[in-house]
Amino acid sequence: CTTATLDRSTPQFATPTHWKLRDCFLPSVASGNAYDNAAAETVMGLFKNEAVAKGSPFRTGALKTEYDVVELVFDWVHWYNNARLHSALGHQTPEEYEQTYYHENSGSLPGAAAHKTAA
């Protein structure tokens, strides 16, 4: 992320932490308004319902410290990207789907993926 600029007109960006977050996420939104990005809103809704909500399997207790939140986010993102079953992938994880795809189409995974899987 680049150095953030102060936007005094937006109260949710009133602290240095939020300046950094704003700088990281807003450039990826074509209109410059994160609220116009349906895909991002969908992922954030999933995150709130699956990771942050009380009773979530990703939570082991109250989120009292920044470390608790960071750990929760990393656990959920890892699960979302690598371990969740996806209906469009035949109810396989993305990793299983990729392995099956390369096995069926070329007989082996490409170099970087093969090393990652072997490790």
C-alpha cells in the first residue's frame, strides 16, 4: 500500500490504521467507491456471517485484541481460498480441483504448483 492521505470528510477513515486500509482497497474499485462494488460486498458479507458472527467455527472466543482479529482473518481467508467446497467445482476444494484439472489435462501440475503440493 502507498502512503495514505487524510480525508477529513469521511469519519470512518479518521485514524492512521484506516488510512492504510483505505489506500489498500479503494484503488481496486473502478468507480472509487467501495460501496459500488458488488463482488467486494458479497465477500465481506460472507466474511461477517462465516467468520465474525458469534458461533462461527473460526472464532474461539471474544475478539479482544488486534491479534485475535488478525488470526481470525487469516484463518478465514486461508479456508476461503484453499479449503472450502465450491459447487461450481463439483463440490471440491479449489486445491483439489486444480490438482484434478492438471492431472486430467497434462498429467502433472505446473512447476510452482507441483513444488507447493509436494511440500
